[in-house]
Amino acid sequence: ALDGNAFLAALGQRYEASGGKLTAGEVTVDGSTIIAKSARLEMTSPQSPSVVLSLGDVTFEKVEDLGNGGYRVAHMTMPELIFSQDKTAFNMKDVKTDGMEIPPMGNDWTSTTIFYDNTTTGLMTISMDGKTILSVAGSQTAMKRTDGGRGLFFDSTMDGIHMEPPTFADPSSLPTIKASLPPPTTSCC
């Protein structure tokens, strides 16, 4: 039988490698489906304060235990990711990932990487002082391994980008901020 807590621990180990701590209020298993209820991801770094992301109930479907500490997941869904700190809030809806692979732990970078075929999101917003300053209608990202598994290729697009910059004490800085934003469609690596 599939062990939901062992799965969540394996997933959590990958986040720990980059300063994260993944927790869930409860983990349930129904056949090959695992639900991490009231999941949270806390990210820490020596350079900045901790950031806590509320992930809600995350569903992993068609989970396959590879028997070596690794897992394959056909589909992952997260209805909403929420972050709020001080006067800033980030919200992402309808996160869906297909073809997720959690490799067994080892000594190279691939063992601490969560691979996937593609991820889509719905509406993403960033707010300051209760005012939305950036919204993205949706995004799509594909990941492919290259170089016999030693490299990665990402192809990502964002749709419906809308920006309402906050008011700055020095309005002359606004062109610099706008110029630093990525183009609507980017390819990497």
C-alpha cells in the first residue's frame, strides 16, 4: 500500500535541500491518490526572513512508489497558493502539474530537483497595501531534461500581464523598474 507520509517526507527532502520545510496538517491516501491537507511550505535563507506559503489541500494523483525513495506522480493540483507578509500579498490559483518525478536522494543536483513535464497556473496577483500592482491571467511552463539528464530546458509563457505600479517617492525610477521586467514570453537554457 502507498504510504502518504513517506511520500510527503520524500518531497519535503527536496525542499529542505534549498532551505524549505514542507508540512501538512493531515495526509490521506485513497488508492494511488495522496492529499496533503492544509499544506504549507516555509522557505528560509540567511539573507532574508522566512517566507511561509499556504498551499491548501494539494492532490497528487496516480502516485507510483519507485521503491528506491523516488516517486512518479501523473498529476498534481493545488487550488490556491497564498503568501502574505507585512503589506505584500501574492496569490496564485489553479496550479496543475503533469509528469512529476521525485528522484531518489543521491549526491548530485538531480536528486534534489523535482522534475515535471509541464505546469500551468491560473490567475496570479501581487498586491501592496491591498492594491493589486501586478496580475498575470495564467502561465504555462514545460521542463525537459537535456544532455543525457545532466541539463534542463525550460519554456515558459505568461498571458494577460497587467501592471499597476505602486506610487514611489521618486517617479523617475519607474522606467527602470518597467525595463527590468521579463518579456511576456521567455525561453531559458
